[in-house]
Amino acid sequence: MVNGRQFHRVIIDTHYEKKHADAINDKLILELLELLDHQEFRPQDIDEEGFEYYVIYHMYHKGKPYRLIWLLHPEENYIGVINAFRRK
């Protein structure tokens, strides 16, 4: 549940595989998304099609820092992950 909405579907873009496949995989992205459960976020941007873009600059999982870039659409029932990577 994110922003008061319950999601049962995640669409993960393969963009992270180009530069971050050594540190990121789909399972880890799903674990990062679980950290968002029952939280509220404000979008960084909203495009002309209504997609709301979010960036979490500093999130930690098992003591390691990550950045997560994801989106929601008010008429769709999925979370879209654009990119995720490990921060230094």
C-alpha cells in the first residue's frame, strides 16, 4: 500500500540492467518497494498523461544505500519502477 492505494502488480523497466546489474536485480527491487509500504509520497513531477514520478534519493536496505525512481498513474493499479541503483 502506497499513497493510500493498494497495488498487486509491479512493472520493472530493464534500464537498471545496463549499468547496475552487478548490484541490482528484480528481487532486490521488490524488497525496496516493500519498504514503501503504508507510506505517503509527493510526486517529483507529473507528465501530460497523468503519470506521477517519484524519486527516493536515500533509502537503505540491509545497511546499503539505494536510489529508487518509480511512477504511479491514478487510473492504473501498478507501480512502475524506472530505475534503481546502489549509491556510494
